[in-house]
Amino acid sequence: MLRSRRGFVSLFFLTVLMLCSDVAGILLVNICRRAEAAENICRANAYLVQESAVINAVQCSLKNDSLKEGSCETAGTVYTLELTGEGAQVQILQPFPETLILDLDLEEGIFSDYEAIRFDDVSSRIPTTR
Amino acid sequence: MMQILLGLAVIAMLMPVCTLSIAVLCRQTSFDHQIQDEIALTQLRRMLIVADSLEISGAELNMEYQGEIRCLQMVNSNLIMKPGTLIFLPQIEDCRFRKEGNVFLLSWQRSGVTQERAIAYAP
């Protein structure tokens, strides 16, 4: 009985091709995820830079007892400051719009913490299912 | 007999490809300290924005954070914030702080590779 072994080479290469495709696919997904993480970190650091500039300016004004409401600019960051009962609310207009809620003790001149509300938050970019 | 030999030949030929694939996958799926370090440093920068009175003392960075005196230092190969055990950089070999102008820099060494990042700005 004759058995045909035609197709052995193509089957072998098909197996290798599938294996390589799988590995390449996994690598690509991994690289994409790392790139996305790096991009998110870059964005977070860019936000932190402008937050740092604004908070340093607010702290300086607070310590000099010259904190005033209105529009200001510091280190290339444009913002408006509004005093509230619990501290202050800062609307950063440029370069990356966001809102900062500052916990300030205006009488003691102490800045304790802040909360950032970012408009391009990842959670707000998740598409909704219909 | 022929079929067994053919099967062994196929296995022998596929073995190097499989070994290489597994090696590449293992390297790619291993824990990535690089990304994790950057995330930790972003969190540290956020804390240092709120902190006040930053001061380098030897291999430590002392600060006042939310009314408490805190210290960032290397303990048992981890960069931690004391009091407490808030770990920022795990499994490091060395860690140093220095100030250049108004910028505080943190340099650390892991697996023989030294890296340095700006962590705080104190005008």
C-alpha cells in the first residue's frame, strides 16, 4: 500500500508560520500595551508639571497673604482662581484644561491637599455600549 | 517505522522554533520594572507637590506631608516612605537624592543599571 507524503513540507511550514504568527501577535499586543502605558504616564506627568506650577504659585501667595481671585499666569500655565468655603477652586485653561480643588486653610496659610478633575480622564473615554 | 522517523524528524525540526518562541514570550511577559517605576514616580511626584520643606539628608529625603514629618529612604532594597511601609521602588541596589538648582533628583540602581529622574521642584 502506497502512502503519499506530499504536503509534509507545506504542513511543516504551515505549523512554523502559525507558531511565528502567534508569537508575533502576542509581542505586538504587548508592545501596544506598553506604548499605551508610556503615553498615559507622559500625559500624567504633563498634568503634574502644570499642577506643580499652579500650586507653587498659590502656596507662595498664601504664605505672603496675597491670595486673590481672578485670572493668573505662571510658568506658561493660565488659570483662574476662585476662593470657596473649604479652600479654593482653580480652573486651568492652558496648556491642559483641568480643575483643581485645593484644600486650604486661609487663616493659617496652610495648603494640605488637592484633587484634580481632568477632562480627558481615561474613564470618560470608555465608549458606552448601546 | 518510517512514520515514527518522520514524526521524530518533525519534532526535531520544530524544537528550535518552539524553544525560541518560548524564550521570546518569557522575556516579553516578565514583570516590567521600567513602566512600574515610572508609575510609582508619578505617584511620588504627586505627593511631593503637596509636601513642604523638602530637605536632603544623606541618603534620605525629609519632608512635611499633610502636617507629618515623612522620610523617603532605602530600606532592605526598597525605596520606602516612612513612617509606614509605602514602597515606591522595589528591588533596588542603591538610591541617592541630589538637588540641582531648584529640582530634586532621584537616582537609583537596579541590576547594575543606574537611572535618574526629577521628582520635585522647590522654588
